[in-house]
Amino acid sequence: MRHLKVHAHESELGLEAERKPECAGTEVGGIRASSWCWELCHYVLLGYSICPGNLFPSDFDAISGRMRAKKRPPIFEASMDTNPPLRSSGRQVKKKTFETEEEEEGSEKKYRKCEKAGCSATYPVCFASAAERCAKNGYTSRWYHLSCGEHFCNECFDHCYRSHKDGYEKYATWKRIWTSNGKSEPSLKAFMADQLVPYWVQCTKPDCAKWRQLTRDVQMTTASAKTYRCGMKTHTAVKSENSDPCSLSEDMRVSEVGDSKWYSMLIVPPLLKDSPAAPFLGAYYPDCVGMSPSCSNTNRFHNEFSNMKMISSEHSRKNVQSPVAGMSPYFQPFYQPNECGKALCVRPDVMELDELYEFPEYSRDPTMYLALRNLILALWHINCKEVLTPQKCANHIVVRGLVRIRCVLEVEKILYFVTRKGLVNTGVLAVNPDHPLLPSYYHKKHVIVIGAGAAGLAAARQLQNFGIKLGSKMHKLGDRCDLIEEGGRVVDPTIDKCIDFHFNAMLDVVAEWRKDKKQFQDVPLGEKIEEIYQTFIQESGVQFSELEAKVLQFHLGNLEYACGSNLQQVSARSWDHNEFFAQFAGDHTLFISGYSAIINKLGDGLDIRLNTPVQTINFSGDDICIGTTNGMLWTTQKVLITVPLALLQKNTIQFYPALSERKLKAINSLGQGVIEKIALQFPYKFWEKKIQGADFFGHIPPSSNKRGLFGVFYDMDPQGEHCVLMSVISGDAVAVIQDMQEQQVAELCMSVLRELFKEGEVPDPVRYFVTHWSKDPWAQMAYSFIKAGGSGEAYDIIAEDIQGKVFFAGEATNRHFPQTVTGAYLSGVREASKIATL
């Protein structure tokens, strides 16, 4: 038989898959003829002499390259025999295929492109160099694609795939181990990726960090990755005349690895060798959790094949014990098959929902993600006393080919993700503040941690380790507040300044008046201000203009917002009683995220029973019995009551025995302050040009009876992208909107805004929200105030506990900081301390 240059696959012969022999579908020796007869015909076409009588099932396996009979999983070998080169006729195929070597030697040197659609390699180079007749960077009848930049020639394919070739024994041995230990198809491409592709390592010199390809015979280990420097047995065709190996330019293929297209063209996903996760995952197929089945530390049949010659790293020859020596069996990062779930464990073979959301690019094939995530978790559980960094993880990524570069790039992102989740780099870990756990783009956040228990301290420590500043995300409010009349005219700032002076002067007169007044001499604040105003007009002869009178009404409305009530109900003697105590200092700020961000965090993990209104509290016995409207009865040793003042005044909860007259008097001496708020979101900030960067602007009421109706508008995100205005309804204006629907309130507010910005177009709001605290059955108010004839002492009396069993908290129990969320929070902290002590 003539010695001809032949091709490896039926696709190279131009044969279509449908052209199978007539024996397809029958069985011979337990093997379907559709499988082995096709290969037999293939060999005949290639010119081999085959005696059917000498064929055995093992030979058929050697011919076809198929693993043991089972369902073929969706793996990465699909493109190996697909995308056959286009042929216009059988005659042309024969001419190209059966070209003799003598004819080729006399012709001009030819090149052949990679047939993988989209591959950027114009002149592929064979990395394997396994066959004597390896094409290297020359011509071959077919290039086999592993990645853009990594190919092997048809000659090296034949060298390993054909049973009469020298490389077949090594491939067959590898395939038996892979088949026995793994689940995926033991294809030749997987063999090349696992055993022959050269390693890539990164120079550890800080000023270099270039990637270099090792020679094919050099084995990479974790230790060598930690110490590698340029010039240590690299594979390069360029010889540098410079004595510094780092001066050599980096291979151009490296720059392509980070591209998403490069990853999409990867045929065989990375399966790590000597992964630290191997001791934890002995119950799983290695290739299902991102590890190579050919390594001894993942080989469940290692002893059976221990004398087989395998290309493996030095570390993989060591028999790693599982589980990890010295580690508690309860301290495990992964679920084990058929095991009940453990807290803070993950499935090593499946991406969780939040992982898929964070890394959607791995949803189709999660192999790389699982390999790297499992490696990270294993490294952390092996040593949780030191910070796990991207570089430490990278040193343990042992995988052949350019894909190692991609793994090193990806492991950093995955490490940051699992760190944010609290799976690694957590606890009492000491972190250098100059080297936080997360990169700088996470440091822009500002966070407040309220509470210093286990959860609060853990959160504070973790946030600090992340590099996030502990503090609230606040926006400092500016001092400027332009006042705008209905009709669109902006009030002259000098007029506002003048009226503001007179307004504060009247309050100073009130402060002087009350110095020698007893509680029974108290009068309403509104009445006292009107008296002082009229006296000033009579004695000074000063007459305020119509505009100045309207500006004064604006300031009075603002005072009603602060008090939470019409000034005719507020005590002139004690309206600002808390100012006698030390108050918080600092800038006026806007809490952009809203208080709900804090409230929601405070409620996390608590046993909160909703829709369970308390009706009775009986503290007459040793234990306290609490009855609810749905008939349930609860018993406890102590109870803390934090309901709003309005519910206590309306006897929503019945106490047995009844509350003392002293406490009831104090409860009823305070007023139920009511304000409402409206927030409107717009498609754009139509107000920006007019107010010129101010954080809020005022609405001058057209008359005194409209005082407090949308008096001030706040830009809720002055430096952000959200276009939201919030306004307040206070004083008598609350009654105007009390029975309106939200849409009616929004329309009323929009009519005011269109009057204030009459010169331009005011768009309809995208959405809006209106509070109804006065009608909320479990609130019925906003915050408290001292009614005329009352005293600040009432706050202290309400805060008093009863028999060390019944406790009270809320803003109406905090004399120093009433009418504020801060006061309510601090009262809770106060009572918790008391309860723990008593």
C-alpha cells in the first residue's frame, strides 16, 4: 500500500454524517454498528489494513475515542469534529487529500488558517510538538483549536490518537484514569489541554508583572508561581540582547485573554490541578467542581493507576489527605452529597442565584467560576487567620494554557464578591487600614452602625475592613433658601433678612417674658407672638408692606412645622424647653437614603409579630400578661411600651392596675403634633435653573389662612440623578388635605409649583407619595409638643417605669430630644439599659 499523507477525520474527507454504512443500527458484540462500523469504514478509506476477526471491543474504543456507555454530557469537545471545511466536490477533496509528500516537498511552503469561525489566529503555531513531523508554524491539513492563540496540528493529533503511533499509549492511559475518575468525555482536546499545553506564569517583580510562557517540559507549582522571575525557562522565539529578561516584550496573545470574545472561543474550560479544594470535595466528580480528574489528589482510583506514567506536577504526586488535617469536621465550606444543610455552606457543583446574578457570563458553563470560587473558599478555611488576597489565590491556580491568565483576572472579582457576602475575610480578622479588603470604588459609601452588640460590632469591623467609612451618607444643606411668591417672583433677599430679624426679635421677647412666669401663667405661643407684634407696630410706628407681611407668615408657618401644631395650642412658656439642655452640634444635613434604611437594618433578624395589636397589659401578678385583639395571651417578666403618645391618650391599651393619676396627667398634658409630607418624582429638575443650586426653596403663602400649605420644598437628591421634591403640610393646613385622596393632594401641590415656576414648563410628576400619619390607626400623629399650661417635666414622668416591670420609650419620653427620630432611638437604648439592670 502506498505511503500517503492522509487525514484524521471523516470531516477532512468531505464525508457527511448522513453517509453512514447500511449496517447502522445493528449490534455486534454489544456495540452498535452505527458507531464501530462507521469507524471501520473510516479506517478502510484511510488505507489501513484491518482484519475484522482480530477486532475486540477495546479496539473499537481505541478507534472511536468514546468513553464508557452513558449519556454524553454537554461538554466542550463539540467543535472538534464540527465545522468541517467546505468542499465543492468529491473530486476536489480527493485531489487535496491524497496529495503525496513528494509533491508537497517540491512546492512552495503553504499555510492554513484555523477553521474555527471567529478565531483570530491567521498563522497558527502548534504548541504540542509531540510528533516528529509536527507542523510547528508551517502547513498542516487541519488545525485543532483550543483557544485563540493555542492550536495543535493534525500530525500531533494523529501521533496521540492513532493506536499504532508512539503517543497513543500515553493518551490511552490518561483516558482510562479520566474515565474512571471524572464524568466528562475524555476527548483528545481535553488531553491536550490537561497534559501538553504549556503553562503561563507572571513575573513577580513589581515593576514587571509580565506573563511568560514556560517551555513544555517545565512543570508549574504553587511554589514556583510565588517566586517566578522573567528568564526562568520561558518559551520565546525572541532572543534579547539586553541582560535584563524583563525587558522582553510580553506575548501579544496575553492582551487578548481579557476580552469576552476570547473566553467565548475557549473550547475546554479550565480544570485546576492540585486545587486546595480537593480534600474537601472527594465525594464529587472532580470535573464537576472545576478540578482535573487526572491528578492524584482528585483520583479516587489513585492506587490502581499509581504505576502509570502521567505528566503531573510535583505536588500532585503527594497523596493529600481528606479532610484537611487538624481542621474541625464542622468547619466545612461545602455541602456534601446526601447531607443535611449547614449554615454558611455552598454547593460546590452549582452556582447560587446571587452568583448567577453577579456573574451572568458563567450561566452557560459555570466550570471556571466553580473552580475559582471553590479554591477561594478552601484557602480561607485552611487558614482563616490571615487576609486572603488575590495574589495568594493566583499562586494556587495551577492550570495549563493561556486560560490561566484569564483565571487570575477572574479570581480577583470572585474574591471580592465572596468577601462582600461574608464567606471569607470576615470575623475578627486584623486588616491593615492602608490595604482594605475591597478596591477603592467600594469606599465611596458612608454607613452608620447603630447598636454595639455582636451584630453591630461585627458589622462595624467588617465595614471598616472593607475600607468603607463609618458614618451616614449625608448631604450638607446650604444656608440659602430663596423665597418665591405665587406668580413666580423671587423675593428680594434683603426683605427676607429684615423680616427674619423681626421674627427672631419677637421670639426673644417671648423668652424674656417667660423668665418669671409660673406654669399656671402660661399662654398659647401664637397669642403671645401676636401681642408682641401689635405692640411693636404701635410703639415703633413701623408699617409692614403686603409682601413683608406674607414673608412673616412664611416664618410663622415654619415655626408651626417645628412645633407640629398650630401656634394657638403650643405653650409660650415651654415651646422650646429642650433648648435648655445640650443639643447635637454640626451642620444641618439631609439623610438621602431616608430613615427607613436604618429602621430596616434595626429590624433584621428580630422576631416581629405583625398584625397582633395589644389590647391589655396586666402587671398585677409576678408575671405580666399581655392580651391581644385576636385573643392571644402572652406572659413575660418585663414589658417595654413604645406606642405613640396618641394611643396612650386614647386608652388604646388597657392597663391593670390602671396607670397613676400623675402619669395620666403627664400623658394628657402633651399635644399630638400632626404634620404631613408629600414627595413627587419628576422626569427632570425643572427647578434647578431658578434656585441656582440651593438645596431647598420657600413658598410665600398668598394669605394667612394658607400658611403651612407646602411651605418649603426640599430637593431630596441635590447632587444625584433622582429628581424628587418633598414638601410639608403643617399647622391648620393639615386639616385642608386631611380628607383628600393622594391624587387630590398631588394636584393641589402641582398647582402651587406651577405658580412658583410660572415662567417655564412644570412637568407632571412620574409618581408621588403622601403621608397620612393623622389617619394611621397605629400612629395618629407625627410628634409631640407641650400644650399651653404644660411643662417639659411631663416627658420625664411618662418615661418613669412602673414597679421595675413596665417601661416606656419613644420621642414623647425624651425630654432632651423630643420630636425627633434621634430622641426616639435614644429612649430605646435608655430603656434597654434599665431593663438589663433592674
